[in-house]
Amino acid sequence: MKSHYTFNLRDVSKVICGICLCTKKELTNSDVATRLWAHEITRVFGDRLVNDDDRFWMMNAVKDAVRAPFGANFDQMFKHLDLDHNGKIETLDEYRALAFGDIFTTFGMQDRPYEEIIDSKKLSLAADEALV
């Protein structure tokens, strides 16, 4: 139906390469690994989606993928994203706050940990500093 949504095995490879950016030091438990997987799936596939209906569908597909094989509670695992503190991740704005990156490390450093970004204020300061 939407011919501009074309995906191939190269996209799956991008997800795997993104996951491989984290080391054992950053992946402290299985919840962090699951959030990393969700971030990479959204980064590779979700960033191409052109409307909020499709983005909402993808968020629900990720929720189902976390629940089904792992038996995990998505809302509990992603509770730090809950903006309205109702115990559920139910809006795109909440889900979009899921981020991993290496922005907290000075550019040019050999060791640049790819870590979960939880503090949005710290992220904003690091981004401003990187632009200077």
C-alpha cells in the first residue's frame, strides 16, 4: 500500500550494528538491552515513517514484541519515559524520548560509550556544547 516503505536486509544489519555499538559495560541488564533494541528498531525503521498513525502502529508493534517472547512489562521497562506519570507509555512523545548515543563523550576520544540517554537536560547541554 505504501510503496515508499521499502526495507531490506541491509536495514536489519543496521539494527544489529547499532546494538553492537554498546559494550558489556553499558548493557548492565536485560532491560537496557531490550531498550537498546527498541531504540535501534525505531531509529532504522521508524524514522522513515511519514505519519503519526504509522509511528503509533510501530510503537505498539514494539510493545507487542517486548511482551510476547520476553514476557516483559513494556510500561515498567520503559517507565522513565512516562511524562504524565500515569504508569503507561501511550503517546509518541513519551516513546520518542527513548535515546542512546555517545554525545556525552568529548569528540576525538578513543573510547566513546554508546549509552542510554535518560536525562534530557544533560543531553541538551551536551548538544549545545558540541555545537560550540
